[in-house]
Amino acid sequence: MCDICRQTICPSGCPNAPLWEPPACDLCENEARWEYDGLHLCTRCLHESITEDAEFEDMTAFVSESRDQWHNFLDFLLDSGELGADTLRKTRFDWPRAAQTYCLGNDYFFEYLEAKKDLEYRGLND
């Protein structure tokens, strides 16, 4: 029993209370801010975990969601050097890989999945 607060487990206001340490991310050891599927995750690992589990249909729906998104996808391909005049002449361009590369590096894809699939994750209290 604590001599100050007279409790066996000191509340946070007691000087003898243990210091609170934020939980570590289960994947990268950074400070965790979210819980998803029973794992404590930092923001980067949360985004990666959710987007890596996405299905190809979700990726194609995201890329073709609007004209702006399609143009952003084409800009990404041009900027990364994957799309050019020679590419368009080829009969076997790997569109699925290109869409996957674009989606996994896009923060808006996480927001799209979050809204579409009603993902269940919660923030950890500080």
C-alpha cells in the first residue's frame, strides 16, 4: 500500500505512480498510435498493413474512380519512367503491377479503403 495515496495501485496523480510509457509499434518499434487487428501500430505501419492487404479490384476501382485519379496515375507512370511512347506500343505492359505500385505509395488509397471498407482501427490513448 502506498504511504501517500493509501492505495495498492497508485493513480496518475500520486507521486509514486509509475511513469506511463507509450506502447511500441509491433512491426517497427516506433511509438504506436493505433490498434488494428490486435496489433499496436504507428501511422506508417497502419497505412502499409491496410493497403498491402487490398485486393486488385480495389486498386483498379481507385485508379479509375475519377478522371483526376486516372490522370494522377498516368502522371505517376510518366514521372517514374514506366510509361512512354515505347511502352504504349508494347502489347504486354504489366498494368496490374503498375496499379499496385501506384496504390501502395499513395496516401489517398488508404483513405479510399477506409471509407469503402469501413475499416475498424482505433487510436491509442496518450
